[in-house]
Amino acid sequence: MTNSNTTTIPLSFLDLAPVPEGKTTAEGIAQTVETAQKAEEAGLNRYWMAEHHNMAGIASAATSVLLSHIGSQTERIRIGAGGIMLPNHAPLVIAEQFGTLQALYGDRVDLGLGRAPGTDGATFQALRRQMKDAERFPQDVQELMYFLGDSTDSSPVQAFPGAKSKVPVWILGSSTFGATLAAHLGLPYVFASHFAPQMISQAIKAYRDNFKPSVYLDKPYLMLAANLLLADDDDTANYHFTSAQQSFVRLRRGEKGQMPKPVADMSSIWSPSEKAMVDNALSVSFIGSVETVQPKLAEFIESYQPDELIVTANVYDQAARLRSFELISQLNLFTLQGDAAIA
């Protein structure tokens, strides 16, 4: 049972810039641009990209570079990282990159930060990083915010561009660690419920209970992530979602490859244990017709009371992604056209 008085919230989109099987990276990026433009046309608030490395089916490894291209091909929608995996980078470099994006696209730019490497151990080493770098995440976040702020005039090291840009910083996470850090720093928080929902209740409670007002926020601002794929009927949506399910199985097996084509039956692809693993990891997924998804999504929003929802649709078929955007306005759960409570 859902409450008909569910408050509408802003809706945003998280993209992995998928490269479908048989397509080139350039073709995948062209589809990504089309996706961003469709998200803007549909009235979504933000278009974010995630940093991943050594994955043939994902074209957003050079996240800030691709975000700049997206910014040049859109007009109003906010663009940002969801997120930059900060242990992979020196804070000064990220301040310069996102300061550049802010110089190009003004106050449309967001910077979400994560603690995970976004890749495997060997690739992490190839990035010239060490696993202990993740232990410095709280300090690195504060160093980055310092470079983006107002107080570097007397510093021997400054970010040009970047200084005084005040690019909004978000903390991303899937545990209470990131939630507590965001609360301590008075920053907005994004929980990765689209692939790691196990600690959603604990993380939300940790964030809200420990939040300290800051110059950035006077109260907590929580964004939750979900998989969302709408279609004209449930069977069509579930068919296209098998691409995401296959990708997850391949990732857990350590297999490389581009975004796989959908299949009519997953039973020959995954084992019972793999199915259970994927079902658990992707449990925060709303797949189907508007009529099927509406009550389930409304119940999710009522249960956790997010201030904003960010959704992803990491599938092979571009037409299916675009059709999903066309149907979003029928959900009656979201404040569209960028009328968000936070910049």
C-alpha cells in the first residue's frame, strides 16, 4: 500500500557510457551524447557519469573529458561525476579538471567523490596508486575542497582553474563510512543502492543522525540510486534488462567484454548462485511498464524519504533507453525541469 500524498522529488540520471557489443567507443560515446540530450529534454535535474577503468563496455574512464563533451552538447541539465574515485587521483588535479569544467559550463557542474578504485587491483597499480591511498580519502576530500574554495590566496599551491570555483562536492558510498564522512563535513550524500543496497538503512540513519550544518548545507540532503527501465510492457523491459544482468555476472566472473545483447532467457547464462547474487545486488531496480513500476517506486520513496533519486539504465539497446526517458513523465513522482532543492 502506498500513500497517494507521496512528495515529488527531483530525478537525475547516472550514465556509465555503455559501449554495446559490436560498436566502437566512438559509437558508444555518440549514444551517450544522445542519452544526455534525451535526459535534458525529459526535464531531469542532473546527468552524472561514473569513473571506471579497464572495462571494455564502459567509455567514461576519462570522466572529466567526456563530461566536457556532454556539457558542450547540452544546455541546461547539470553535469557531474557520480563519481570521481578520488584515491586514483591527486586532489589538485581533480580541482583543476573540475575548475576547468566550471569555467566552461558555469554553475551546472557537480563533483561526486567515491573511495573505491573503480577497477581491479592490477589496474589500480597501473594508475600508479596504492591500496593505502583509500585510507586518506577523508583528508583528500578536504584538500580538494580547499583547492576549490576561497582561502588559497596565500597558499604556495593553488588550483588554476579551480580556486574560488566552489564546485559543489558530494560524497558517494555504500556503507556507513561515506555516510558519516558526508555528515561530518556537512555535504550532500549519495548512496549506491543501484548495485550495493545491503546497508541502505544503516547508511541513511548514520548520515541523518550525525549531520552537522555547514556553509554548504543547513540540513541533510540525501540522493539514492536505483536502476530504472520503463517500457510499454513488462516483458519488453525485463528483456532489455537482461543486458545489465549479464554484465553483472561477467563482472563477478572477471570476464571482460562490451555491453551484451539482451536475451530471452537468462537460465542458461547464470547459475542459481549467480542469479541470487545478481538479484540481491540489483534489488533496487524498477523494471517494467509505468503501471507496474509506479507503486513499487512510490513505496521505495516513501520508505526512505530521499531528497532526490538518481537512476541508471545500463542496457545494450539505445532505443530502449530513450523510450524509458519518454515514459518517465508518466510516473507522477518527480519534479522535472530542474526544480531541485539543491544546486
